[in-house]
Amino acid sequence: MTQFRLGYVAMSVHVQNASPSQTMTYSQFSALKDREAAIRKLERIAQSNLSNTLRLLKHSVASGITFFRMSSRLVPLATHENLSDWNYIQPLKEDLQAIGKFAEEKEMRIDFHPDHFVVLNTPDKDTFKFSLQVLKYHYRLLHGMGIDPVHRCVLHLGGAYQDKEKALEQFIENWAYVPSGIQKMIMLENDDKVFTMEDCLYVCEKLNIPFIFDLHHHMANHNDSDWTKHWERIVGTWEHSPMPLKMHISSPKSTEEFKSHADLIDYEMFKTFLQQVSGSTNKIDCMIEAKQKDEALFTLSHQLHEDSSITMETPSIFHLNE
């Protein structure tokens, strides 16, 4: 029997004034004549973002949700080249520790999905160096929270650079230059334009990286529409991980905007997925990527609760009846 757990991404449509992604541009920062005062302002914004993250975690737990993706924009300008001397962790220490302590006490799985400009298969040395800098930022945040960083950051394989096969091999070549601590953080996900499930599995199996299957991306970009042929391989990439297998679930916005995320999750599509994978592994964490954030989870939870073939253990954890 497989236990499924639902999670959602970064923001709530129910908790007001709780953005974890408030920011300041470098232009705004440099317009302030007193650099130290400008840095203090950055720190106040970051503290507000972290405070709101903790509010969102508390809202999640109160709603029976123990799986959450944090915003990567918690600390504005943390990776900007002109602020490399700023030790942002120190003034945020208590806020970070509060998040980590709460997540540990409530047995929450929290992680990150760095932005698309983090590209490890780039042939450009400066882009690669910056990507590592952004990943180090995520690593430092996790350490500041007291969270084991192993398998906490989701990445795409990167760009095709006019030659997809060469780009795949470039990822493998560049991997040797990624520090081991950062290597351990990473999970790879198939995308909706370039790299398919099979492409990702090739790299994941070669480098021992867990693979995150995105069903919606697979529907938009595949060699073979039948993903079930490779499900055992997907499960296999998680055998060495301390975390349960993770996948992404979203639904197309429309036929015309197929790659865009819908507000909610198509229940029948999700139910079909559940039936196809139930019994294949002990636990599967399903990250909902939908415009309506936690409301999409609440709606899906209600639909699951109404389904007689499913037993809800909590509002976000359930299994299919045998």
C-alpha cells in the first residue's frame, strides 16, 4: 500500500499579507546613499519574508499539510555580485532556526525549486559559476535552518544549446565541478520543452540523482506518452534517498495554453495517476503546482474525501483502498 501526501508551493490564497518573496532591486539598493542602512533594509525585508514563511508553515500544519515548497526569494540580492561581502545568515539566524525547528517538530518536508536561470549544463563558465553561487545560497539557508540539505533542491537539466545530446553530456561533465555538498542537494525534473523523462533518467541513473517526475511536463514533452514503462526506473532513483519519492502534479490551463498551469488539479487525471502507481513504493509526495496554491490542495482533498475508493488519513495524506 502506498501512502500519498499532498503539498503546495510558496504562497497561500487564504493567508493575507504573507508574501515570502518581498524584494528590493539593486537599483533601489544603490540609490540609498548609506550602504550600511541599505543593507539593514535588505535584512528587514528578509526577516519579513522568513516570518511570513513561518506563518505559512503554521497555516499549513493547522490545515493538516506537512509538505511545502519555500520561496527561493527569501533574501533579496543575496547572490548579487556587489553584495558578496554581506554575511546575510548572521542577522537572520533566529528567523531561520525558527523555521527549521518548527518543520522538524511537525515532521514537515520543506524544500526549494531554484529559478530557471540556475543552469548546470551551460557551456558558459560565468553562467555556471553564478548557478553554483545561487545553489550555495540555498545550501546556506538550509544549514541556517538546521535542515539536512540532502535532496532539497529541484532543478531542470538546463538548455539544449542547439544540440540536446551534447547538452546532456555537458551536464555530466559539469557535474564533476559541482561541490559534493551541493551535489547532494539536487533532484532533477523533466521539463515541458527540451528534456524528457527518458533524458532525465539517463542522467539521474548515471550520477545517482533522484528524479522528480512531472506528469504535466511529460504530457507536453515526451518521446513516448506511456510514462508507466519507466516508473520502476523512477522509483529506483530514490532508493538511496532519505526522502520519500517526490513528483509534481499540475493540469493544463487549456488546450491553447497547454503548458500553463490551471487554477486547480484535474481530479480524474490525478486519480488515474494514483491508480497506476499505487503499491509501487511506500510513500509518494505529490507537490501541487497550481495557480490557486493551497486552495487547489483543499479542493483536491475534498474530492479525494468524497471518493469511496480512497481513505483520508489527514486532510493531505491518503491511500487507495485495496
